[in-house]
Amino acid sequence: MSRRPPSDISLTRRTLTRRTLTRRTLLQRSLLGAAALGLAGCDRLSENDAVISLLGSAETLNLKAQRLLAGRESLAVEYPASMISPVFRPNGTVDPQTALYRNLAANDFADWRLTVGGLVNTPLALSLDTLRSMPARTQITRHDCVEGWSAIGQWSGPVLGDILEQAGVRPSARYVVFHCMDQLDGEHNYYESIDMVAAFHPQTLLAHSLNGEPLPVGNGAPLRLRVERQLGYKMAKYLKGITLVAHFDDIQGGKGGYWEDRGYTWYAGI
């Protein structure tokens, strides 16, 4: 049986890598370019037909290319402490005004519980103290917002996969949905979802700390999602519950997330 010479294999790998980087770079530059055109916030971006069309056409390609060449468990870049941003700019809501959130925050979240349910064997209700007592991962990563800005911060919290294993994921579960306590429009609570590959990625955290301190309100207290290989709008803040589902067709607009229901792509890998 003939074998391709090693030089040909290396050339093919370089070609595939170059093509994938080109496609991913196109998506990233397009997103940043949209922000540079004066689209000052996520609500403005969701009204721009050109941005919505571009994101939609790139989503499937981005997902397949990233997982084919980068691998399911490839890590996002982690940085030294010297590169932590002096101020970690909050994204989205910065001070939720829902009655639920205000009441829980008034008691320093002592009565708050993170529920884990849906397609699990053992539903959970975890207090903040319980989550803080769990084995934690600490990582210094860069947050990239669809608006065009980024910041580097140190996040600490339990790995999501460990909590899901504790709950016992049923074979029929395909997605993890995150329910939040904030509302951007005064009516619909923020929510997001990721698939099981992202949920069990070693860098996917439920972060309770930022830069060695309890998570500030502006950055999502008491708990937020960190899914480091995707854009910032995927990283839900002010978490109150997690539900494992086979599909998300019947959750709010049925697209898998607050911004996805308004035109954003569901997969936001970078």
C-alpha cells in the first residue's frame, strides 16, 4: 500500500489550517467591522440585516472548522497575571432590577440557589457557599464582545462538567440551558444554551470569582457562565438555573438564547 510522503502530509495540514484560520478571521473581522460602523450596542447589532446575514452564513462553517481542526478539548489561550486588564468592563446588564434579583442581593445571596434539572437523574439545588466549597479551576482568559472590545480577567469556579456529572446527565440530553435573573427589555429574562461538547469542555466554568474577589454585580454576581471559546453574549450572567434538554424549541423564541431569538447565531465560536 502506498503512503503519502511526510512532506505532502505537512503541506496538507498547513493548507487546511490556513483555510480554517482565514474563515475564522473573516468572521471575527466582520463582527469587529460592524462595531466600527457605529453599531454601539448589541441591540443595535440585532437590527442590522447585513450583520445577521453574515453571522448566519458563517455559523455552521465556524462550528465544523473549529471542532475539526482545533479539537473538542482544545484550550482557549490563558494569560499571565501581568496581563489582567485594570478594569474588566461589564457586558450586557450591569445592575438587574428584577424583584427576584434585588431581594436575593439584599441578603448577599444567602437564600439564592442554583437549580440543575431537566434531563438529569438527580436534580440539584446548590447554595453559593456550596459552590464556593467545591474544587475550583482558576484561569486567566480574554473576553471578546461582539461590540468589538475585549478584556482579560481571572475567573474561578467549579467546572460545569463536574456539576453535570453530579446531577447525572441522561442520554437524551443534547443542550444545557442557562436561566438568568436579568432582563434587557423589562419583560424577557436573559437565557443562553450550549451543547454537550461545550458544556464538558475543561475551561467551561460557573464562575463565582473575578480577579480573586467575589463576582461583582456588574459582572454577573452571584454566578456566571464562562465558555471561553465563544463570544461574550454566550456567557450568561446572574444565573438562577440550569436545565438539560433535548431541544430548546419551546423556550422563549426557540433559537437557544436571548440574542439568538433576535437574530444572532447560536454558535459564537472564536
